[in-house]
Amino acid sequence: MAESSSDSVSVDVERIAFGGSEEHLINTSHGVVSVSVFGDHDKPALITYPDVALNYVSCFQGLFFSPEAAPLLFHNFCIYHICPPGHEMGAVPISSNVPIPSVDDLADQVAAVLNYFGLGSVMCLGVLAGAYILTLFSIKYKERVLGLIVVSPLCKAPSWTEWLCNKVLCNFLYFYGMCGLIKDCLLQRYFSKEICGFTTQFPESEIAKACKNLLDQRQSTNVRRYLHSINRRYDITNGLQQLICRTLVFVGENSPFHCDALHMMSKLDSRLSALVEVQACGSMVTEEQPDAMTIPLEYFFMGYGLYHHNQYTDSPRSPLSPCCISPELLSPESLGVKLKPIKTRVSNEV
């Protein structure tokens, strides 16, 4: 029996994800960074950066395996998954003699990765701490970022509560490693309570169980270093006003960092930015409700002349160009505000 078109796409995506990756260990002035590359190098580049204790498998596989979103992403982009130092699969503990990088060092590592692959301007996709790193990168290297997609982003310095909580987590990681308490705290950071199974009404979901298994593979020393770096982050609010790229912000309405996302939106240029709030979802929309990202992403990419694979079969070969941006593409109607569970805000939040 002949495969249907949807089955064919699923097979293609699966082959790219498992068999078509290139793994690179890149020496930078701020240490070694691992990058996994998927797809055709001639296509425009999409850079990803995950949250604390995660890599591309645990942070982005829901989105990149989504039947709706995956064809859109793999058709239009070559994907460069950047891992925080020591977060790649099979990583060994980083020596205590190696200085813990600052958030500026991590942003500079992203620039070094682009230089290594000979990339010019790129599209960026980051989650939580990874969103902060890529936003900082976008501020420091404006000419190298054509579009910024952030999920439950951070842009302010940590509050005293967050700072203290992170310090406690760092101490637990130092003395007890990736113990059950650490994993439960991280799951609350990533997901809604229904997914985590912290309520009597809902058992622990398969997503949470899979995430716990992947967290077991992380080196606690390396996780502590990344958490320490992000706990020393500074406020980049003023820099947001200097961004020249279009920005798409996703946030789950149950995310602990929901207010941070609204604050970020209030500082971005409303002509170049849009906010998509996903109902009944935690911070990591890429894993918990990846399908809710498809329509906003599709219209966002259309502003750069990129389209869904069903519409055009030719792969894009030219660099992304924002010259065809239309404000209507970020209107609530275009982004599917009436399609639950998405709520879209285009105007600035107060």
C-alpha cells in the first residue's frame, strides 16, 4: 500500500531526527560547546538553546516531532541545536578548574558557533534560560539575528525568591546530585501541575516521566554550573528596546515566569512583536503543547517568505529576508486567537 503524504512526512522527519544529525564539539574562548545539526546546510539556519538541565532532546523533541510543526521547521530550516556546556548526551563532568561562564560568555559562545559554521544572520528559538541567552545574544549581535522566538522568556535579574531557590538547588546538586527533590523542583519549573502529577486529580504524565528519565542522564556538576550562570544574570530590559528583529513570545498561562514574559512584551516594539499565551500550560510549551505553536510560527515565518511544505515543494536556498513583512501577519486573526488553547496579544502589556 502506498504511503499517504502525512505518513511520508512523518518518516522523513523521523529519519532526519535519528539518522541525519551531525554532532560537533566546538572550542570557543569560553569553553567547549556541543552542537547537533539537522538538515540541509544550504537552508536558512534556526538556532535553539534549552533551559537549565535540558538539551535539545528533552526541551525541543515535542515541537520537532509534532505532526504539524515538524514539517514546517524541517522544510524551511537547517536546525542547529546548541547545548549548554556539559548538557549534551554522554557528557562528562566539567572540571572544577574551568571557570563558570557568565551569561555574556554563553551569548558569546553562540556567536562563536555561528562563526564556526560560517553562518550570517539566523533565526533563534530559546526556552526559559535559553530564551534569556538568545535574547542577550540578539542584543549584543543585532546584525546576526533576523528573528527571535522565545518561550516563557526571562529578561530581568532574578527576584530574591528565585535567587534563593536557585542557590538552594545548587547546594543540593553539589551534595546530593540529581536527586528526587531536584527533579521535582525542575519539573515544576517546566510544566503545569497537571503534567507533573502534583495534584490528586491527575497522575504523573508520560511527559513528566520521560523528562525525569532524561534528567537522570545529566551530570549534576554541569547542571549546577548552568544554574549558577543564569542565577547571576542581569536585567536586559533596556536592551530590548534596541532589538531590530521581529520577536514572537510564547508563554504558558501557568508558567512561574508568566509575569516575566508580560514584562518583556511591554518593553518590545509593538510593531515588531507578538505574544501568544497558551492556556492550561506550564513554561515549556515546546513539550507540553507544541501543536499550539504551529499557527503562530507559520504566520511568523511567512513574514520572511517561508512557507509550509504542502504549499511549496522547493526548499528555500536564499537567506531570510524580512523585506516582505506585513503587520497583518501578526494580527490576532492571523495568529488564530479564536483557536483554543491559544490567546494572542499583539499590543504591549502594561
